[in-house]
Amino acid sequence: MIRLLVVILVVGLSGCSQQAIIEKVVSDDDQAFAKAQIEALRSRDFDSIEKVADPSIKGRGLRNTLSKMADLIPAAEPVSVELVGAYVTKSFGQTSTDITYEYSYPEQWLLANVATRKTPAGVTIVGFNIRPLDQSLEEQHRFTLSGKSVVQYVILVLAMAVPIFSLCVLVVCIRTPFKGRKWPWVLFILVGIGRIAVNWSTGDWFISPVHFQLLGASISAPFYGPWTVAVSIPLGAIMFLIMRNSLRAVKDGSQLTASHEVPGTESQFGP
């Protein structure tokens, strides 16, 4: 059954790329609008950008800012353009969209971000950003073991050891006869308390004292984002091992009391 689930998961993920999933978040019209603004910036058509700029970003410095951003874009045509980020929020009759594209050039990569606000009056740009990269996001956030800090290695080892420890204790718990209910202890063992996590790309780590994590560990990454390795304290598993003897049920027959008779004495009723 486990092998079958793994095969289904792999097949499902291979049939749907990261970019295909992100493209489902935003509409074709939103993507077309964002790309049009990026192309206008590449061709230094600042007038068309200023026409759809939101009043919150309009000002004397907008034209100068757009010029500096355009200087960061290579003159050559991009080798490829990938949608690497998309966020859409709706509230109070307006829709906010944040779209990020990765432009690949022969010797450089570029992140272009366009944030828009859609109201009944139309669509306006509320944010525009260009950021050069030395390598693609996929390569930048690739999971590798080389060049990592001691903290990263320690958290990674614990993230592998804690689930194994918790599962072993769970098996012991299930096989141990209990005086009372067993299921609360099973749930307690399955959940880790607290959380210490590390950004695998940057090495930054942080602690969350109030956090619950299944099997006390996790490893995850957003689309085109850095991996995060996290581990929790297997408090339930530790407490069960400490209290196991007191929780163990007494075997049948071990509490039976024997009747003691004094030799040579008899109890008799009646004549």
C-alpha cells in the first residue's frame, strides 16, 4: 500500500509542473497585463506605464525610478520567461494581484514583479520591481549538502532521527497493555511540540515555542522558494518512556490473593 501511494504521488507530481500549478492562480488577462508592463519597461515606454500607475505611487520620482529599473534589463532577448510567483487576494470589492516572472538571459537572470489593484474603475499598478540574479531560482534554492553550517546539519539529522524515534515509541506504546485509555498517548506521541527551523538556502534559523508538528519534523519548500527544515521536541514519546512502567497494566492473575490456612485448625459449623 505504501509503495502504491508513493507511485501515485510521483506520477501526479510529474504530470503537473510548478509553473503549471502557479498559472492556475492568476487569469490569462492578469498575466497579459503584467507582461505588457514589463515589455513597456524593456522598451523604455514610460508613458504607458505612468498612465496605469496607481495614484499611491505616482510622483516626480516615478519616471526616474522606472529609468533606473530599465537600466537593469539586458538589451538582448530573454532565452526563456517563467512564471515563478502569483498571489491573488480579494476584499472590499477589489482584487489585488502580485505576479513575478523570471527572465533568463545567456549570462544573467532577472526577477520582474508587478503588483496590481483591480477595481470597478479599472486596473492600476501599485508596485513594480526588477531584481537581477546571479543564478536561477531553481539553482539558487537547490537542496544540497555542501557548504552548510553546523546548525543546518544538526537540524537535518534531528529531522530524520525524531520521526524514527517517535514511530518506534509508538509501536512500543501500541504493544504495551494499559491500565486506562491508550489513544490519548498515541496522539501525544505522534505530535512534536515547539519548532526550530532553518532556511536551507540562507542558513537563517528561527524558533517557534508554540507549534505542533506531526512526527516532530518536516521539510518543505514553496514553489521556486527555499527549502525549510524543521524539527520539534518529541515530548509525548519522551514522557511515555519515562512513565511506561506506571502506565503498564498488571497481567491477569498477578493480583490474585491466596487463602492461607494454619495447619491443624478447622472451621466447623453446626453440630
